[in-house]
Amino acid sequence: MITKDLGKRIRSLRNKTGLSQEKFALRIEMDRTYFASVESGRRNISILNIKKIADGLGISLSELFTGL
């Protein structure tokens, strides 16, 4: 399922930054519990929030979706 695959990809990339969920969520101005549900694949996230995450990771949208 795309939401679970995207969540795993986001978690993997976030872990490479060394930031916790809480610190990363603060960085991108997103609620931590919402962000946690995105990473766990339980949230059907909007493209605007996907863009916020990609920007926070310093990557393009296409890079975020690479390998899904």
C-alpha cells in the first residue's frame, strides 16, 4: 500500500538526518502526532504536506518517491 511504503521511505530519510520525529515535525511546522501517523502509513497525506516533508528533508518530490 502506498501510504505504508511512503511512510517507511520518509522514516528512513528522516533517520538519516539524525532528527527525532518531534524535532523534524517542529522543523516543518507539522504536529508530531500527525507526522507519526504519516510515518506509520495510517494517514492519507495531502500533496502540500508531502511537499513540506520533502523540503524538510532537503530533497525533491521525485526523490522522495524514488523506489516506491
